[in-house]
Amino acid sequence: MVTELETIKTKKQILLPGTLIILLLAALIWFFAFGNAQIELWQRWVILLFLFTFVIGIIGPMSGVGGGVIFVGLGMAILPFHVDFIRGAGLVAALTTALNSAPHFTKKGLANFRVAAPLVVVSTIFSIMGSVFGLWISNAFPQGSSYVKVSLGFVLFVMLAAIATSKNVEYPEPKKPDRISKMLNIYGSWYEPTLNRVVEYRVGNLPVALFFFAGVGFVAGMFGLGAGWANVPVLNLIMGVPLKAAVATSMVILAINDSASLWVYLSNGAVLPLVVVPTILGIGVGSRIGSRIAVRTKPRIIKYLVIGLIGLSAIVNIIQGLAGMGIIGW
């Protein structure tokens, strides 16, 4: 009897979010294809973007994959906007999420500014360089947008490999402090109510982490991707920061990092309100619903669905990019 009840409960946990997502996608397609003909085309795209990002906002918290990654990957593959506008909106979406989360984590003492300070300097510099380089490629060459799409496709495949192979550790084994960490006296602590004690930790492998954050910052700036998918494993597995503190510290880094990258897109006119406003509203509302559903459902199925969508986005972006360069027919 207990087994039957557990089976029914598991089926509900899988079917509820899946059914909701399918219905929303169906409503999105129906509205755009058969909606009121009196609605202007730009108005349709505003509503379409809201529904599109609303779905992304729901599945983002349930899958553990950032909404910015899904938005940029799928957006470049299916939306008709220029790649610069999609990357700018992706940075705004990632920044909105980080700014909503960072103050709460800071108040709880989870965000570690001693750890974030050296990392954010490196990642911010390289994210600005990535933003400038990405905008230069898409505008300096006749087929620049195609180059960006092909590059994004390969980056998404690398990202999938990282997501599939990384296993976060709630309380990793303490790392031996390196010379720079000792010199900067980097450590952290917070009160953990589930353990009813203060958790203290020190970090190591800072030079290796700086190298990774330089690369991740460049990629995040170039493609407008949130970098939480990479920041957390580096902090957690390489530096030895406990998982909760790693997530919180990553949000602080993203808030600063994405702000710097966004200014490059903003100063070059790549932040279009027509794209950005419905994106923020859709992800904001959807993420609130998704976070509540995630509490009562098993996110593994949704995570596999998202990984599949990102993989499909990578393939479509590569094909579209190669077609734009005239290498293949499309």
C-alpha cells in the first residue's frame, strides 16, 4: 500500500510540472499563430517573449540550470531578433536573478566577500573583454552573427559536459590553503540551522580558480550567459567552499560581473526594451512559481529535459551558423 502511494505521488510530481509546461508552450504557439489579427506584430512578439521567458522561469529553478543559459541558447535558435539583442537580454535576466538573491544570501552570512573579491576582479575584467570581443565579431564581419551562433553551439556542448559530470558536495573535504589564500587570509563561516552550529572553512587552489574564472567570465560576457553553472562547481569542488556558501558567493560574483558586461552592451545599443522588459517580467514571475513547484517535485526529470533542450539548441545554432556562412544548405 505504501509503495503504491509512493508511486502515485512520484507520477504526480513528474506529470504536474510537465503538463504545466506543455500547456504553456501550446498557449504560446496558439497565440502567435492564431491570435487576434488586430494585434500589431511587435505586440505579438512582446507577449510571445513574456510567455517564452515565463516557461523558462518555471523550469530554471526546477532544473538547477540558470534561466539565462536557456534563454540565450533557445533564443538565438528560434527568435528573430539580432544576436546582440538576445545576448543583452540574457545578461539582464541573469543580473536580475543575481540581484534578487545576493542581498538575502549576504544577510544570512552565506556570501563570502573574502572569496569573491579576488575572483570577481579577474572575472569582471575578462567579462568586459568578452563583451567587447563578442560585439566586435557580430558587427565587424558580414557573417559575424553566424560566427557567434557556431561558437555558442560549441560552448553549449562544453556546458552540457560540465553539468553532466559535476557533482556538488555539500561539505567538501577541506583544501590545503595555497600561498595566496594564506596571504589574503581567506576563510569563511556562517551559522547553519540544520546543524545547529557555526560552519567554518578555509579555501585552497586559488590560482587554479582564478584561471577558471577568467575563462568563464570571458564566455559569459561574450554570449550573455549567466555563469552560475560554472562558478558553483569551481568554488565547491576546486576551492573547497561548502555548497550553500558557494551558491551564495556565486550570486555576488554574478551581480558584479554581469553589471560590468551589461554596460558594454548598453553603451553599444544592444539592450532593447522591447526584448528586455518582457524577458524580465516573464522570468521574474515564472521563477517564483518554479521555485514553489520545485519544493514538491523531483527536479531530475526536468533537469534532463532542460539538458536535452540545451543540446538541441546547440545543434540548431551550429547548423544555422554554418548555413549563414554558406558552408551548408539550410
